[in-house]
Amino acid sequence: MKVSTSWLSDYISLENVDINELAEQITRSGIEIDSVESVNKGVTKVVVGYVKTKEKHPDADKLNIVTVDAGQEEELQIVCGAKNIDAGQKVPIALVGAKLPGGLEIKKAKLRGVPSQGMVCSAKELGLNDKLLPKDQQEGILVLPPETQIGTPIEQVLDLNNQILDFDLTPNRSDCLSMLGAAYEVGAILAREIKLPEANIVENSAKAADSISVKISNPEFCSHFAVRVISNVKIGRSPQWMQNRLMAAGIRPINNVVDVTNYVMLEYGQPLHAYDADRIAGSQIEVRVSREGETIETLDGQERKLPAGALLITDAEKPIGLAGVMGGANSEVTEDTVNIVLEAAKFDGGVVRKLSRLFGLRSEASQRFEKEVDPNRVIPALNRAAALIAELAGCTVQHGIVESGGEEVKPLVIPLSLAKLNQFLGTDISTLEVKTILSRLHFESGDLPNNTLEVKVPTRRGDITRDVDLIEEVARLYGYDKIPTTLIEGPTTQGGYTKSQLLRRSIRTMLTSGGLQEVLSYSFANREAETLFPTLRESRHSVKLAMPMSEDRSILRTSLIPQLMDVASFNRNRKQDNLALFEIGSVFQSEEEKLTVQPKEILMLGLLMAGLRQEKQWNLNPDKVDFYDLKGAVESVFAYLGLEGKISYEADGPEGFHPGRSASIYLENNQVKERIGVLGQIHPDIQRSKELDDTYVAEIKLEPLFAAESPAIEYRDLPRFPSVQRDIAVVVDQSVTAAELLKSIQDNTGELLEHVHVFDIFTGSKLGEGKKSVALSLVYRHMERTLTDEEIAEVHGRAVAALEQTFGAELRK
């Protein structure tokens, strides 16, 4: 809803109010203001001028020379190329020195040898949306009403000093789909009184009931239908002030009668419609549902076939409108219209919505009916529109209102406990403060026993039906920023993450920061693919779907790896070969072939790497990713959780993996060793079947990691004393793993060993068959003093002796 501040000031004083600050207050009170837009896009020194004479340019067929009285000391000579300019018109004149939107500055000029002292402006040149102008004003210069005063600044004529507040309304706040609704809201925020418009109707002696009759055949769909009859209408342009307000709201002016119905709809939120009275057959209007085979041509020129049951406005012979949506072309107000029937009604919102969706017609009227209009505004809006039409169209209003239905809807009365209000908000608001806030909203309140208020809710606020709605109203006007912050109390969570949620998010952040991309794949899988990687399955049964979306998605997945491979294939088929992906998701396993209990849901981390370590560059030829890139990513997760000393690997050739480039991952926690994952290259046969290059994957159970995770971070001082490095190379059987050698050294060197790692492995005939040489670097340090040669020799000797005794290792000289 676009709310014009100059129009809004008709109902509430905006004196000394900064509009941008007001927009911020409205937003903080619960209705977001999308934007504050100034109508003036940079127009200065543009005034109203009167075109006294017009003659052709002597050297240009498409140019005219006009003499203009712009209220200056002398008449102005201006060269103009607009086709619609003519003598006798009032038009906008940009004087010399004027500025127009886009930074255009008007200067004295000569056009084909003829001096020009200004510029005659079109609406577009003044920054107006020409699509919202009346059709006869959309091309050429802007022609102003004859009564416009010469020399008047154009800002006053076109209301360019206006500002537009764009209300972004939620569905429950349909009361603000009107200027009066906006006025009530702003009045409550600013604590200022509002002034309602008056409808002073002068009726003639003719009785409206003698000219028209109305009938509601389906009262369940229309609770009130009222009309007034207006005679001797003179159709013409509406006054400029009304056009300005309609255009500011995004509605194109049409003529004085139709413009009034739109104006009052925007003012009251009550849609209205005007019919040509002389085109209503039988002088009767009926609200009924359609019959099979009926058709109607709507105002947009479309012939529409009506299904049975659509709510219509009809005369004695034919449909003349789609109720609450759009009128019919057969009763349209035209330039030849003399008498009109003006309608206001209360249609059921659900019925209007169905009708609007059925025909794809979304009108300003249907938008308001769908959200339910105020049932007590039907007659006030009808009278207001009739008074304006009589004023602007030089006509008379027949005596009385012809209506059907329309029982008065009384305000809803809701008891409001002050204790409950303060308990919900965590405040200590007094009864007086609550009454003051309610009075600003124009809600009447009275006292009941037990510190309770009896609140009468006006029918314009249909969104308020319970005491909690009233509590919300008090809270937003009291000020959300004034409500103190309190901890949630009670048996439920205080809103923090569980340990599992926190660690999941931390792992996700760590991996994405390390260059991996997260993927989300289907939890449904292909039965054949699920047999490829059975290593971590705790049961042999898959969970079948009762109604699968396809044969390829017929069971719940038991592993993340097949889906990661599908993602890799999808990317490879689109020339994206370099992949580093991960997914955190659940797999599902069951001990039963036919389920009688819920399947077990196991949280897993899956990783996939393929392609190059980095993009090719002119000075770099990058290598392909390998097993150790994947292992490094996996170990970074373990290191983050503080589990380095609890993790071990065994090269046991998991099924579905390359036998020489894969391993199982074990976690030892509380002296219990558990297999928690696998990693390695996918078996070459599977890679070929999926048309993949070398692809490395890992899958790890997360719950055991979360259970063993060490939450405490241990800090130690930076070393002040030097370290000592000793390198050794030992010859061992090829069956001995480097991990076994490292563990032996760590177990036998105590606290003095700061770090040990493998830096070389060598095999060859000189070492003997089945032998290999492993070179290790050991770093020793004492945190409180410098180590002596004797201490280093003693601890280093223990490490070498352990290798010799355990693995038959021989030192290489």
C-alpha cells in the first residue's frame, strides 16, 4: 500500500514530523516500510504557462513556435516539437535556469535560428510515470486543467513536494489497505488525534427505491449490498488534486466517476463500483451464483465463460459483474453515461479469492475483499463516494439507500488480564499505560475485577480476536526496544544448540573455510547402488519406500557415498572436474526386512575429492588429488575435535574401494576400539561404470566422534628453550606400517618427545627382498630447561631399542 503523506495529512497532523523518522517508527511498530520515495525527482523553476499563440517554425516542419504567458514580466517565445501543443492550453513551462530530473538544466537556445526561452514539458520530463496518466495525456506535453493559475509552481499543481510511504503489509493487517487505516496507525504511533472525512449529501426528491431494486439470493456469500442512484452525471476529467493522489497510489485516472470510486476505495478500504443505470435491464440488481453456460465480458475486454457457482452481480437479463473482482463491459460508465448506480457491498473473502484465481484477475478490489473489509464501512464509503460524485460531476443524488442485508456488526469484546500481559512480555506495565495505548488505537476499555480490562475491538481490526492479539498491540506500541531481555525459564531448552548441533555447524564451517563445498542430496537411493559400499552397514536390510518417486529412489540410503558419486558425475558431465565436496546427513538402517519399528537413523559425514588440487596456471602445473589429500581433510576434522591420539587407520581394503589406496578408520575411546569410517579411492571397476576419473571418498560416523570429543582446549606456554632434532632410518619388513613405528616411538620416549614424523621411505634390491627403509625425524625439548647430551642420548636410545625389539628394525648407516 502506497501512502501519500500529503493525503495522509488530511486526517492527521504531520506538522514537525520527519517522514524518514516516521517510517522508522512505523517499522519498529510492526509494519515494515519498504521505502520512502519523494515524488519530486529534481524539478525546480517550472511554472504553469498559458499558450497564447502557436505558429509553424519557418525552417522545420515538426517544430512550432509558441508564445507563452508564464506569469513573468514578459511573454516567452519557446520552440516546441510536441504534436499536441495548441493555443489556449495551460502547460508546464521550464524557465531558463530550471532543472529537470536527470540533471538537465534549461538554458537560452536557438533552434534552427529561432530563439527559445524555456521548454514546454511532458509528464515524463517532470519525472512522472506517464503510464499512470490518463490515456489522452500519455504522449506529448502535459496539458493542465483550464482552471490552473498561471505562474503557479508546478510542484504545487502536481503535488511534487509529496512523499510516498510504501507499507509492506502482512496478511493480517488488511486494515492498513486504506488511508484511514494508515491514519489510525500513524495516529497511534504519534499519539495524535485523527479527523475522519465528512460526507455531506444533498438529496433530491426522487426516491432511489423507485429507480432500482436489489436482492441477495446467496446471503452466505454476500452479507450486505447497498446502492445509491445518481442522476444527470457529467462525465469528464477529475480534478488535478484527485489525479495526483490516485497516481501517487499507483492507479491511473480514468474519469471523474470511476476516479471517485477508486479514491474512496483507497480512502476507506471499501471497494465500490459504478454502473450505467440506463444499461441495467429491468432496473434491478441481484447477487447470485452463476448458472451453467453463462458468459460475461469484463472491463478488460475479455469474454469469460462462467462455471456454475461463481458469484455474480446481475440485472434482470444478464451478468453485469464478477462480484468483488471486476465489472462487466455491458454496464460500464462511458462518456455518454447520464445516470449511474453506485454500489458498495460486503462479499465473502474466500469466494472472491476463488473467483479471482479462477480467472487470473487480481484487482485492487479483490485484494481487499479477499482479506475481508470492515462490514461497518459499507454505508459510510457509499455516502462519501456519492457526495464526491455530486460535487465533481455536477449531478444530483436520489433520496435514500437501496440495500439488502447489512445487519450491524458489533465490536468484539475481549477481556485482557494485566497479569497475563506482563507475564507474556516480561514487563511491569501499569493499567493506566495499557489504557492509554488502547485509547491511542481507538479501542474502548473498561475495568473488570481481578485487574482485568474489558476491551472493545473496532470492526476495522478483524485481525484481533484473542487477548494475545491485544497483548501484541500493547507490546508494539509500548516499544519492542523497551521490553527487557530475560532468560527463558522452565523445563524446556533455553534456546541454545545441543552439542551435536553445535559440532555439526562447526565442522561445516571448518570444511567450507578449507575450500570444500557442501552438497545436499536425496535421502532416497537406488537399490543397486546401495550394495556397492556395505562396509559401515550394521544390518543387511534396506528400508523400502511404500510410494517411491521413481525406481531410482525406491529405498532410504544406507550410505552417503553413492549420492556423492552422483553429484560428481553430474558435475563431470558439465565440465566441472575439480571437486572437493562434503555432506553431513543421515543414513537409515534396519534389522528387519518388514518394518515393525522405526529404522535406525545414523548421522554421517561424507567427503569426495577428484581432479586437480588447484586450477592450472601459466607458472604452475598442479598435481591430481590423491589419497593423502583426502586423509588430510579427514584428519583436520579429528584435530578440530581433539581426537588425534584416539584415531588409527588400518589398510584392510574395504569393499568397494581400491585395495591398495584405502583404509578403515578406528576410534579408541575408553579402551573400546570402534570402526567409525572408511576412506580411499573408489574401486577402478566402479569408477569406470560411473565414467569417473580417480575419485577419493570418505564416510565417517559422527555420533561416536561427538561422544569422544574433547571440549577443553589445552594451552601451554611458548617454548623458551631450544629443541634438539635426531634423524634415524630403519630397515623393516614391508608389512610394518609407518603408523606402528610412530606409535612405538611415542610410547617409549615420554614427555621429552615433542614431535616425530616420517620424511622418507625407500625400497630397493640393496635392502633385501621384502624390506623397506623408513626415515624418521624426532624432535626433543624440555619446557623448563635445556636438555643435556646425556638426556638426549638416553631417550633416543630407548626409541631405537624399542624399534629393534618390536619390529626387528636395523639402523641404516
